[in-house]
Amino acid sequence: MDERPDEPDLRRVARRLSAEIGPFRRTLLTTARHSVALPDIPDAQIEVLRRLDEDGWSSPTALGRTLGLARSTVSNLVAAMEGDGLVERRLARGDGRSTEVGLTDLAARRLADYDASAERVLVDALTALSDGDQRVLADAMPALGRLRARLDARATD
């Protein structure tokens, strides 16, 4: 089947998107951390904090499922984060045999500080772009959200 001239080469777009997202995320995280002197929190821990911030209390099993992490990985992450005062455990509601994990006030403050710093860093960088680039990025946000939802759905299938 011939491709229309205005259709993107989806394989090329996928490779480029994949190649850009990781470094973009790491650079943003590092820059935002340094601008407010936040401690160095590993990416995997930040993913756990983000999920708990969005979902509230969660079992380690559910965290592993949604993040695509092995049970032992989640167990090690939660133990380290609990030691750093970022999460706390409690008995699961309605089931006294299992535990749930939730954010501490310290973790919520650090996420809020990071988010505010990341926003400032991004606004500064976006301001340096052309109006056209700013528009393209703004217009891409809904599509990126839908793409993430598709990937999330595939990860939980």
C-alpha cells in the first residue's frame, strides 16, 4: 500500500519518540532537582511516588502490575522508600492480612516542589522556542495523553 505524502512514517516517528523520551525525562528530572536542591531520587522510586500520588494507597502487587515491575523489585523499592521516609505501610482496608503503601507528607512535599521546579524549567525552555514550536508542542499534548493511555492499557493486558 502506498503511503500518502502527508502521512508520517510511523516506524520513524516511533523510533524517534522512543529515542527522545528517555533522555528528555532524565534531563528534566535532573535540571528540576538541581534548581530546588532536591535529593537524588531514582527514577523507579519517582514512578512509584507518581502512581501513589495519582491513585492513593495501593498494594505492592497492584503497584507492580500498573508499573510493569516484578514483585521483588517493588518490594525493594518500597523498603528503600520507607527507610527514606517517602512511603508508609498500613494494613489493607477490609483485609487485615495484606498491606497497602501510601505517600508520606515528606514525599507529597517533594513531589510538589519537583513539579513546581519542572514547570519553571520547562516554561523557561519553551519560551526560548519559536511560536510555531510552542504551538506544535501544545497541540501534541492531547495526542501524547492518548498514546500514553494506549500504552498503559497494553501494559495491563
